Amino acid sequence: MIDLRGVHKSFGPNQVLRGVDLHVPKGQSMVIIGGSGTGKSVLLKCVLGLVTPDAGTITVDGTDVTRSDRDAFLARFGMLFQGAALFDSLPVWQNVAFRLLRGSLKRPKGQARAIAIDKLQRVGLGPEVADRFPAELSGGMQKRVGLARAIATDPEIIFFDEPTTGLDPIMAGVINDLIREIVVDMGATTMTITHDMTSVRSIADQVAMLHGGQIRWVGAKDAVFDSADPYVTQFVNGLADGPIETLR
Amino acid sequence: MIGFLASVGATTLALLAGLGRLMIFAASSLAAIVRPPFYGREVALALLNVGYLTLPVVGLTAVFTGAALALQIYAGGARFNAEAVVPQIVAIGMVRELGPVLVGLMIAARVTSSVAAEVATMKVTEQIDALVTLSTDPLRYLVAPRVLAGLVSGPVLVAVADALGIFGGFLVGTQALDFNPTTYLRNTVDFLTLPDVTSSLVKGVAFGGIATLMGCYFGLNAGRGAQGVGAATKSSVVAAAVLILAANFALTAVFFTA
């Protein structure tokens, strides 16, 4: 479904992606792991067209993402950002129903609100949250609202950028379970970025490790924990000693 | 020597590239105002923020400036027995120059800074990226409504500033300098010409547009973190103020040097 071939991206002298090749099959949950600053978020942004790769091709269902109709292309996606990226000036329900209130997917306001409240309930938030503003919510609640927004239009493809970062272990577990539930129920194709191995266990069908600007390892979820690759072993087990350089 | 020339060349190229980016941004923003989709709610909110909420600061600034101008002209005019020109000079000074420039600088201080900070915060918290993934063009959703509000509110604010500035001069003139109210008003109205008022309003359009464009441009190009937001806000206000003063000179030259 999603194919990346030889994707390169530099920011000035900093070569972030150095030829990424990755295939994400339809209906699969691909989790991308890797250290901080290895370009995981940049990779997702390249697929979405938020960042333009310097070289390489990215296709979704065989169509080059740079040549597709942007509106139709983006309508297939949902994205949960690391900090939720909710719009401060809008109440929660309008954040969730943002796409349903404007553009090609526009619905009557009442219908959009009903869908938003339904999606909020889907992520464990009651209708009383709908009229609050993002600043009035806790971090965990903001993540849930971001999740509700990502699934508001039942997209085929959902990206999750560090879904559990900054959350306590219990809330992280709740978010992981929600993501897995949504992925299974909706049959969506997903890409998740994380360095939380609990999330990997909960969410992944397949795991890819990004290191040195390239995909270092890719395989099934269970295999990642038994991998003989020293980079994967060091990362998965959180070891200070190993081939991945650490600053101390 | 070669190193010096290279650095001059590099600086010039960077300056021209920046200017080019700014010009392209301005053209795209103005085009976005007239191309659908239109976001009525955003335009209304921007008009409220840029226009209505700026009225008090503009009004107070204009009244005090007009009043001070009357005192200065009276004191200066007394040196060569020209005290009687206070109404005419206050009127021409406020309408041609001080009204538009004060409004421009007040919009730069109040609106440009808030727009830049707001948009820059949206940038660093990935809200701009979120807008794009939600199939919404930030140029149309964020920039066009604010720039439109600047273009519409600018001349209205200038008209208010002109009137209140003249009123400030009128108050001082009639209450402290013994001018006859009827004569003061007649002299003011008789002296002003249509080009005076037209140039004032045109400057209002230009300054409103510059102030909001700068806020949006620097906000969308903000660097990372709180430092990026601070730098964007500072740069936007400086750029807006300098461009407003430069545009004021250019427009004055166009209107009054024939």
C-alpha cells in the first residue's frame, strides 16, 4: 500500500534520511522505532507531503504522492501528532470535526457535531468535553481528542507520531489499547513512530528500525524482541553499551 | 579582499532571496483573498481583532497627538505671528501624515506582534502541519483572513485617527488657546482637500496590509521553540514598522510631488 524507495532528505548539512526503503502492506500496523533525531517524524511528513524529499519516490497504492490530487490524497489520511496539535481557538468538538465542517467532506453542523461526539466517546471521552477548549484538558485528554480527530472521517491510513510520549504508564496503556482497537475495528493501514517498547508490543504487526538515515531492520513484531541485530537488540533492551553511540 | 567581497555578495544574495520570498508570499496571500474557499468566521474574527479591538489604542494615540500638535503649532507659530494657522496645520498634519503613520505603527505594535506570535506558536506546536493534513491551506485559512482584515480595517482606523486627532487639536484650540469653535471647524474643513483624505485612506490600506502580512510571514517562517516564537515576533514588528515608514515616504512622494 505505502512504498518508499530510496528516500533522501537533508536539512542543510544534516542528512536525515539517506535512502529509506520501506513497504507497508494494506491493513497492517507498521511501527517505526529508532533513537531521537533519526528522522522518524520526517519520514511520516515526507509521506504526507509536509516535507519534500530530496530524492526517492513515495507511492500510495502505486500512485506517486507528488502527482496525486492533494485533497483526495489527504482525505485518505488521519494523523495524530506528538503534541496532539489541537487548534487552541476552537472547542474540542470543532477540532474533532474540523474536516467535516469545511472542504469536500463538509456536513451540516449538527451532523458534524454528532459525529465528533461519537468519536470522542470512541476514545473514552464524554459529551461534556465537546464544548471545552484544548487548554482546559489534560495531556492525556488532548491525546485522545487528537486521536478522535485522526479517526473522525474513518480514514484508510492513520499515522501516529509518538502517541504515548509525555503520558504516565497507565494513560500510555490506555492510548495504546485505543489505537490497537481502532486499527483492528477500522481495518486501517497505520504507521506509528515510537521509542516506547510497550507501544510496540501493543500496537505493531510489523516493526522497522530507522538508524543512520536508513531502515536498519524490518520484520514481524515478535521477531524484533529476538533479533540478532546488535542495533535492534541494544535499542529494544535499552542498553547503554552497543553499536549505537550514546552521549554520557 | 576576496573574502570580503564574497561575504558582501553572499549577504546581498541572501537579502534578495529573502525579498523574493516575501514578494511571492505577499502575491500568494493577496491571491488567496479572492480565491475560494473563503472562511467567513475567520475573517470576522480577524476583523474584530485587527479593526475593532485596535480602535481604543488608535483613538487615544490620535487624540493626544492632535492635542500636542495644536500646542506645538501654536507655540511655534507665535514666533512669527502665525498662531491662527493651528486648525489648518493640525488638519493637514493629522490627515496627510500623523494619522496614517500612527495607525500603521499602532497596528504593527498591537496586531503584527499578536499575529506573528499566534501563527509562530501554531507552527512550533505543529498546528500548521495539522491544518495541511486536514486538507486546509494555511494561506487561505490563516493568512488571507488576517490580511483582508488589515486591508479593510486600515483605512477605517486611519479615518477614525484623523477625526480624533483633529478633535484633540480642536479641544486644545478651543479650551486652552481661545479659538472660536465655529471658526476652528470651518478653517479645518475648508483647508482639507480630497487628495489629502484620499492619500490618508490609501495609506491606511497599504499599512494595514503590510502589518498583517509581516505578522503572518514571520509567524509561518518561525524557528523552533519559544526562542523561535520570540524572534519571529520581534522581526515581524521591526519589519512592519520599517516597511510602513518606507511605504509612507513612497506614497507621500506619489501623491504630493507632481
